[in-house]
Amino acid sequence: MQETSLSLLISSDIHGWYLPWDYTKDEEDVHGSLAQLSTLIKSIKKDHDHVLTFDAGDLVQGNASSLFAKDPVHPGILALNAIGYDGWVLGNHEFDYGPDFIHRAQDLFQGDILLANLLDKEGKPYFKPYKIYDFDGIQVAIVGLITPLVGEFKEKSSILKEFTIQDPVQALERVFADMPPVDAKIGIFHMGIQNENAHPNTGVRDIVQKLSTSFDLVAGAHMHQLERGLLIDKTLVAEAGMFATHLLKMDLHFKKTPESTYISQRSSSLIPIYQDGDILAPDKEIIDLLKPYHLKAKKTSEEVLGQVDQAMVAPSSIPNYPHIASYPSAWTAWIGSVLLEASGADVVAFHLDNPYPKIFPGPFRKKDIYRNYHYAGGEMSVYKIQAWQLRRYMEWSVSYFNRLHPGDVTLSIHPKRARLKYSTFDFFSGLDYTVDYNQPVGQRIVSLTYDDGQPVQDHDLVRLGVNSYRMKALLSQNGVLAGEDIPFLYATTDDDQLGPKKGRIQDLLKEDVRRRGSLGNNFHSSMTVVGPDTSSREAQASLKLLELGYLKLDPIPSKSINIYENMPIQDQKDLFDRLGLEAPLQEDARRGEIYLKCLNFLGL
């Protein structure tokens, strides 16, 4: 009996993390990079006879990678070739830069680009739908798919003049009808496990359960989730996460007799790049290869656009606290003013990728924009919307936070919203609004007025500027505006430039700083927040202990600190130990009184 094993190594959603360097901060970040994956891949290849290495898409977009989108050679593809990737399944962000980038990628990449559901103008697959690999006489087919929502994401783009996206189930049934008999079928899908925005056939689970033929393995991507492995019907499914923090390793073990070949074992695992302080060293070959691109990206991110004369965000002394979303700031007010002017809308909505911005006096550089708004392709699309629909959207946005209860001294984030791929808390400018987090979901926008103080009426018509990705999510089957008729008017990226200014959000912000020369805190914030009551001595004590680090919030705090809550004995003991305090433990003691006792011990 012959026994053979195949290891499939998969990266996904690298988004420009080719080197262990964060160009938005201009500092080293060793939590993940393609250069570190290269070290791991080379090590695994030394120990295994049969290895295939694939990337599952979104290699580009993010961490300065867009700088090279129009260059003859792209550093991400250069690195894939140097590492020896066998295949690449394109993601939706590979389509951000038009058909020219797709053509260059096809010419540059030395492996196989596999996409079963990307069709040319004649309805034929543009790339290979699948490829069959032979190992010791055992044949394994790998099929690639891209999310069909790329058609929605790019509906106004020139990319769709050359390509169409076929329904994944239809594409796979066509592939299986064409494919000769093989010993194993593997899918690499640039889509998550669950359907996206409730669209059918946009998630691995939905697709696998509809197929007449089973896959043995499927690697998912796109949704930035880590999944070590789960069974969906007869298929083992896993995901590699994002930003090259993990390598997905999926293994098939075969037994071959004169009569048959069969899979004796399947497994999958996630190998971290950084764990418990242990850092995987980057591959020097990749570091040296990408050095010219690294230097260009650093120089670009450090470019000074203007000056900040006064702090635009009040400093937060509490780690992990979502300060920017909790209080009005000149920073968000400035962004809102730029987008209002550029879009010509009555009101604009936008999110920030960095909940802890630091915009203090001194030089204002490109990286200050990149670190707060990551998406280089983001635009303002303008829609005609009724005020009651806008209010519903705003209520959904502010439901990102949990309702405050008496005794809460910090805001907390709803766990389901915290787990989503992108931030779903938006800022609004153009209409003044007050949000009260003491109120239940759906009743938190307690005031919504025009600049002159007149209340906004439910059936008023307003022009809303918002990124088209967000609007598509709002209008999707599970979206808060599902089924509503909200006409699209124009976008800041339209060729005919129907709005006042043309450009993407990052570029509009950069242009405004250059024009002004300096920024300060003289921008009107549309948002007023009624938040936690921190007036009591106990509340102030808890905030001080948070500031000093004796109390800590989770990285994404899903529970408020409540001074009225009884503090378990073990929690008291842990806090006293951190303080070096010997004090009697109290049954039924409130957190607030314990915190006040600790503060008195510190002499504060």
C-alpha cells in the first residue's frame, strides 16, 4: 500500500503587509508579514515532500501597497514569486485598480491565478477555473472562487466592462462537469464562511451545501476571521485571518492500493507568526528584495502636508477606551467638513479605522490620514434619502455601544458589532445631533436639527454622502434599510464629476490640509454625547485606577465598569495584590467603595 501526504499552505487578506512595518505609524510591527510567512513556508517545505502554497486574495490595498498599483512591478507579487507561491486566487481588492492592474498581475505572477467565476466578455473563464496537480500518481484538483459581491462593489467601475462575475454555485457545477476524475477536490474561496450581507451564495457554507459534488477541503478568506477548522457537511473548512498574522496549513493523507485511492485523514491548523512573545524572524531574501519599495513607502508616509496648531482630539489616558466615538472632537469635525464640501451633500457619514487617534500640535503627515482612514479606494457617494431613513441609519450606528445602566462609568461595545470585519460606528456631519447612551436601542438620537436649530422632520429629503460599501450593507437583506428605495445621485469618483470635487476620501483630506496649511480645533462638531455619569467620587476613583493601569479594559471592551456592582472576593484580592495593599476582603462590597479605598491607599 502506497501512502502519500499533501500539505496546502494558504495566506489570505495580507493587505500590504509584505514587511514587518506599519507605514501608517512608520514603525516596526512584527505581528505578521509576508516576509515572516516566507520563513515559515521555507521551513515547512524542507520537512514535507509535497507542498502547495496559495494566496487566497486581497494581497493588495492597505499598508501603503496602493502606492505601487500603477507601477510596472508590484512588490506584493514580486514577493509571491520569490517565495515560490504555486497559485493565487484574486480577492475583491485586486479589482480596486481597474483592468490594467489585473492584466499586469496576470503577466507578473509566475504561478497560476485560479478563478472559476470570473468571465470575459464572451462568457468564458478569464483565468484557469481550476488546476489538477499530480503527486506520486495521486491527482488533486484546486478550484478558485471570488466573492460574487465584487460585482456590486465595483458596479460603477470600468472593471465590469471587461469582466462579469458568475454565481459561484453555477460556476462550480460547470467546473465539476468539465473536470476529469480526481482523488481530491480543494476549494480556495475569497469569501467568508457565512453569506455576506445575507446575499445567497456569498459564503462557503451556503455554497457547499448546495453543490451536487463535495469538496474535501475549502479555505475561506475575505472576512478576516481565524478558523482553525470546522466540518460543513463532508467538507473541512478553515480561514487564515488577515495581515499575515497566521499561515493556514491544510493536510490530506492518501492511501493507494491497486484497486483504489482514498483520503485516510484530513486536518487543518493555524500557525501564528507571533505568539507569547516569540517572534518568527522575517526572511532576509524578502527584506532585501523589497527594500526599494520599503524606502519609497516610508518616504511617502512621512511627507508633511501641513501643521496642526492645536490638539484636535482630547487626550485619553485610559487604554482601549473608545474615546473618539465617545466625545465630540475637532478631528472628526474637520473630516466631516471636508467631505461635506467635496460631496455637496447635506449630511455625510464616515467611519474611522483608528479609535485612538492622536492629532496633536506639530507636523501633519500623510501617515496621519492613512492610519485613521485605511481604505485608499474609499469615495463619497451621494444618495437622496428621507430623514426618517437617515435617523434609522443613525440609530443603527449608535447601537454599536451597549446601553448605559446606573453606575456605569465607561461605555462598552456590543460583542456582535465588535466581531464584524470593519467598524460599524459612523460619524455624521451636516446636521446637529445628540446621542444619549442611557436610552434603549432605537431611541438614542434624542435631537436632530439643521444648522439653524430647526428640527429635522421625518419626511424631509436630504442628500446623504456615504461610502458606497456602507450603503450596500445598509440596503442588504439584513441591513437596517433593507427594501428601501434610496436613489443614487453621483459619486466623488464619477468621470463626469457631478459633485463639487472629484477624488477619493484620502486624497480629498490630503488636498484640504495642503490648501489650509494648518489645522486647529476651530471646527464645529455635529455630535453631542450624553454618556456615563462620572461625577461621583467613586466614579472618579475608578477612572483614576484605569488611568494608572490598576484596572484594565479589554482590547475591545464589551462590558462597562459599574461602581454599583458587587465586587467578587477574587477580584478584590487581585486588585489589592496589584496595589501591594493588605486589606480585609469584604463580602457584598460594591466596586465603587473598593476603588475609593484603593485610591485612598495611594494617597490620591
